[in-house]
Amino acid sequence: MVRLASLALLLPTIVACGAIRAITPQKTPAETPARTAAIARAQVWAPTDVASMNIGTGPTGPRAFPFQETVTCDYSPKELAGGSPKFACLNGDDELKVKFGAANAEVFGEVAATRLLWALGFGADHMYPVRVICRGCPSALGGIARENKERLFDPATIERKMPGREFEPDSGWSWKELDAADEQRGGAPLAHRDALKLLAVFLQHTDSKPQQQRLMCLDESAPAEGPTTSCGRPFMMVSDLGLTFGRANMFNTNGKGMNYVAWAATPVWKEGAGCVGNLPKSFTGTLSDPVISEAGRKFLADRLMQLSDAQIRALFEVARVTLRRRDPAKASSGLATVAEWTDVFKRKRAEIVERRCA
């Protein structure tokens, strides 16, 4: 009890210092017959030609942004959830969500993680690394001051939501619910579900509270906007992958995200026989140390092996990892290279490929 009391006193100070994400209460969506039925029928993966996916360009379309494009927008005082530096701004009638800052792990990790999931066939939002010129942004946000009350934010990212509609107004799901997908009712098979869990371990996805996942409806005939409770093609996806490529930790510390030293030192598997993924549970997390089936291991291994060395390098080039220290907490650690990140990726991939699960 003393330890918990001390923690309660310490948390406001840690949050105020910006060391961890704002801790919000876990909110598990209410069960409804429609939601239960949708999850039972939900998929988590769709086929892609992995070898042909252009990771450097990413998802294309009229709402996409080229790598490092300069985007000009007008500041919007809209309040955005989460603890990382971000703001909303308007480019005409297009509202943009901008994350920014070289000290912000999410600017780097979310680009790399979403591009990887997209290439492999798992659901993810689309993140574009850009430079943003914000008109009217308050000086408190930082950035580089320019003429005419403009501020430049570089590096920055712009988020586009995965195409589809959210299922019900509150579409979050916990990782425990993932196993409610039922192959006999048309839902994702065990191999796909366990592959997604193992991919979360591979990435060290630490902040896995229900709000970080979305239950989507991918019906092509469905209207483009607004939640729905009727869905022919339910799909479970991970919507926030900002704190990845580091080490999962109790308080979802920003400095542990996109941390080369931490990621390189973290094995994929727990020690001992069998296949238990090495993913410590965070304060808000709903996924920890998952047991992975052989079918799930092999499914992910087969897809990871389809990635070429050039694609893996592109993953870290587009994430601009050369702007990130090897250990963000140590200025003397230097800047990690694309080659270093690529080598660790391939070594961790080999851990998955060479393992055999009971």
C-alpha cells in the first residue's frame, strides 16, 4: 500500500515533466450483441504482395503526402488526446493532425510501425513524414519562428485514418477480445491473431489500452463517415503505434520509444522453452507476454522473410531515424544509422524465423 501511495504522489510530477504519456483510465467498450457478433466475424489481416510494397512512398491516394513535403496550414485550437506533442490545423477545409518534434518518439516510431503493418497486410493508420508551416501556431508549441506569425515544425508527421468506418461510436478493443474472433463464424484464424500479437512483441508496442485499437467496418458500400452498427466486413486494427521500436515499460515512457539501444537489447522471446513473447505489461496495457502458437509464428515469419533488405532500409529511412539518438536519454550516445537499425531488425526477424513453438 505504501508503494502504491508513493506512486500516486509521483505520477503527476512524471507526467508534468513530459516523461510519459498522459495516463487515461482504461475504458472497455460496453458489450452489445452487435459488437460481440462483429468481433466474432472480424479479420485482422488481408493479403498483400509484400515484396512489391513501396515502403518509402507508403499508402497512396488523394490524401497522401510525399516524403518530407512542406505542408502549410492554419492553427486550430482543437484539443487533441494523448501526451505527445501535437496540434490540429486546417489546410483549407482539410483538418490535419500533426505530431512534431525530434524529442518525440512518436514522430519516428509511428511512421516505421504503420508502414510495416501496412506492407505485411495488417491494419494501420497512414502516417506521412512532412515539414509543417503553421500559421498562427502559439509560440508555446515551439518550432522555428518565421515571418507573418508562422512557425516551422520539422520533423513532423500527418496522420490519415485507415479507410473504413468505425464500428459503433466507441470502437476500441482490448487484446483479450482478439481471441473472441471465431474462424468457424468467419473470423480471423488463430494463425493471423497470434501473428498480430507476435508483431506487437516484435515492435515492443507498449501502450495497448483499448483506445489504441479500433474495430472497423470495411464494407465497400458503407458510407465514408460516421460509426455504424451493421457491418459485413468487420476488421480489428491497431490505431496508435507511436511508442514502438524500443522497450515496453510500465509508464509508456516516450524516451523508451524509437530507442535503438533498448530495442537492440530486448529479445523477442521470454527465456525458456516454448514461445512466450517478451512484452512487459504497461500501466495501461491489455497485452503482455502472449503465448504464440506455431501457426502464428510461422505466419508472421513467412511474411517478414518476404521483405527485402532494401525495403527494411526504406522503413528506417522514411522514419528519419538518423535524427534520433541511439539512447534518447543520453546525448553522448550519438545518432543511430539506418544500417544499424536494419541490422537489428534482421536479427530480431531471425529470432522469429528460427524459433519453433510447441
